[in-house]
Amino acid sequence: MKKLVLSICLVAGTAVGVGMIALPMVLCKIGILPTIGLILGVWFFMYISSLLGAEINLRAGYGLPIGKLASLYSGRIASSIGNASFILLIYALLCAYLYGGASVLQSFFASYMGWSFNLKSIILIYALLLVLILIAPVKSILRVNRFLFTNFLVLFGLLVLGVLPPYN
């Protein structure tokens, strides 16, 4: 049960990071209506993809990664395509998080500290710090994730309470 809760926190933290922070931040430059349309389109695509993935896993009888599912139903070529797609997805997420985090740090340093740093140097330092975190034992990473996700939930709850009208 403990592993299930930790896995849920890990996936929820990633989904919140991408869906609630990164997408609106990137899409805000094109306007509100195109942003809403694109976010709804991305949501629909992810919803259909998750339903299809769940259906394929149910037909297989047990949970398998996409490469094994492709191998089971379509052969080695489909398995290779599935594995390559997964690796490209991970690479794209890594690039997005590095660029997004570094740009936030760059604007933070420029706005609040008055320091001006090159974006490439911030990305390099940010990537090295992430590597140092990721070479730690898995239990340590899960503890940090649990701590950060708990803080996120507490702060989100305080934010919701802060915008509620006062009770008279």
C-alpha cells in the first residue's frame, strides 16, 4: 500500500507540474481562446490514450510497458517503435523541464536578485543538480518527493481557503 501511495504521489506531482504549470505558462503567449482550445485538445488526446492503454493492458491480463505490449500484439518492429517513442518522450520531458526550470530561475534571479545569467549556464547547473539528486538512493528521492508533494497539497489547501468568501 505504501508503494502505491508513493507511486500516486510521483505521477500526480509530474502531472500537476506539466498540466497545471508548464502548459498554461507556455501557451499564454498565444491568447486565452487558443490556449483553452489547445489545453482541451491535449486533455482529450491524453484521455483517449490512457483509455486505449488501459484497454490493451486489460486484454493482456496484467500491466505491461508499451514496448512489451507492442511486442505481444504486433511483433518486434512495433516493440522497437514503442521503445523508441518512450525514450523520445522521456527526452522531450527532460528538455522541457530543464528549459522551463532554468527560465524560471533566470527570471527569478533577474527580477528579485538583480543578477543576469546566461540561460545555457543556468541549464547546465540545473542539470548537474538534478543529476546529483537522481544518483541518490531511490528511498531518498521518494522521501523528498513525498515531502514536496505534501507541501504542495498543504499550500494548495491554504490557497483554496484564502480565496473562499468569509463565513458570517
